Amino acid sequence: MLRWEYALLVRRREASGASEWRLSYTWYSPDGTRQDVSALGDTAISHLNRAGARGWELVSTEEDVNNLEGTTEVHRYYLKRPIPEK
């Protein structure tokens, strides 16, 4: 039986001044660890391509822009890959 493991890539865009924005990317691994991967790329596509090269497949996305001031955007990219059989 094929088994899967799941991971999450979160892109945050936050206001950091009158007209400045800060962009960050966080990778949530299947084991629950969290890693700031912002330095590895400046676009979601670059991060998704890097994950794809490691066997991850994008299965769903979600966007959250629910604050009143419009100062934060959160995009979530849900990924999966097969767990190798032992």
C-alpha cells in the first residue's frame, strides 16, 4: 500500500513600513520541524520547484488576507510525496 508524507510551505507578506513589504517563507517538515527558508529563493515558484526536485507534489493552496489593515498576506502550499517502502 502506498503511504504519503505531507509538508507545508507558508509565504508571508507583511508590511514593514509605510510602503515597504517583508516577504518570508517557512517550511514545515513531515516530522513537525519548522525552518525559515527565505534565503533559498524570493518567489513561491522557486520554493515549489526546489520542493518538486525533492519529490514533493503540490496538492492544495490556501490564501488568507483577513486582517482589517491589509498589512499581512499568508499563502499556504500543501505538498505530499510517497514514503519509500522499506
